[in-house]
Amino acid sequence: MTAIRLLLVDDDPLVRAGLSLMLGGADDIEIVGEAADGDEVEALVDRTRPDVVLMDIRMPSVDGLTATELLRGRPDAPQVVVLTTFHADEQVLRALRAGAAGFVLKDTPPADILDAVRRVAAGDPVLSPTVTRRLMAHAAGNAVDTRRTRARARVAVLNDRECEVAVAVGSGLSNAEIAAGLFMSVATVKTHVSRILTKLDLNNRVQIALLAYDAGLLEEQGDSGH
């Protein structure tokens, strides 16, 4: 099995050393580089070609949010897992909207951080529906109506079946669970998810889930009793 190539980005050398010690000891993880600031990330990615970037949010020159946006806008972008000290943080939500595949807290047990890196490398976002709801609730405020209007305009390009799949993704269901619930094959579900990503110009399932929340699709699902 090919090792997962991991890039560590954190302005605290002790945190980097700790992560390198914790994660580098795993047989299937290769630490290919370390960066102390977001302004170093793009050049390091070009040089080391990581599969996953573990990205601190708060850094002195270029923060992890900006670095994530720049990375996820590139072709063949690595997956990004955001490192943070807070569960409910506006910057975490913005990083997820920018294309990060999930986040882990800095005090997360080493085994769970390893699991997050492995899952993201395998294309599985590290974000439970509960955490997504908490983040969305935290972000609620004056901008909600504007965000909902924009989100509804975006999802309007989806057909009914794609909307159903988007809602299922937002509910945290796997492809197999969606297939069973909507009476279609797993291959068909994957096709629908790919089309949704293309139509909405999104990076991953986390962004589909966030857009479904923004548009109020999951509330409607709950209200209608489905």
C-alpha cells in the first residue's frame, strides 16, 4: 500500500514536532514537509505533492483559511484538514466552505487524528452531521437570509433526484445508505454526487452538505416528515 503523503502546517514548532512524532510513526503515513506559515504552503505543495495537508487556521502572515482557498482552487489539489482549538468557529466554517474536507481539534487523541487523515485521503470527509449543525447554528445571524437566498438560487439548477441526493449527503449518509433509501444503485448515487459537484462547482461532499443546510433543504425534509 502506498503511504499517505502528509504536509504539516502550523506556526508553533512544538505542535509540528508533536504531530510529526504522533503521525510519522504510522506505517501508512509519510510526513513530506512542514510549514510555519500559510505563505509557504503553495511552494511546499508544488515540491512535495502531499495527499493531505493538516492546516492550522491561525498563523501570523497568511492564515490557514486563505491558504486553504488557494490550495483548493488548484487542479489536483490535496485534501485539507483544518486544525483548530474551537468546535464552533466561524473560520472553521469558512475553511469548510472553501473546500476543506473536515477539521480536528488540537487536543484530539492521536489515534483520532490518524483516523481523520486516513479517511480524508480515502475521499471520506471528516465531519459528522451533528458537528455540521452546530457549526451552522454558530454561524446563524444577520447574514442567514442573504445566505439562504443565494443557496436556494444555486440549488435551483439541480433536478428533483439530485436534490434528494444532496439532502441525503447533508444528512451524513454514505453512498450505500443513500442507494438503499432512494432505491438506486451505488453507482447511480456516485453519478448523481459527481453531477451535483459539477453543477454547483463544489469540491466535496462537505460543501454539498453545507449548501443543503444553507438552502434550508434539511429543515424542509424534517418538516415534511420524510
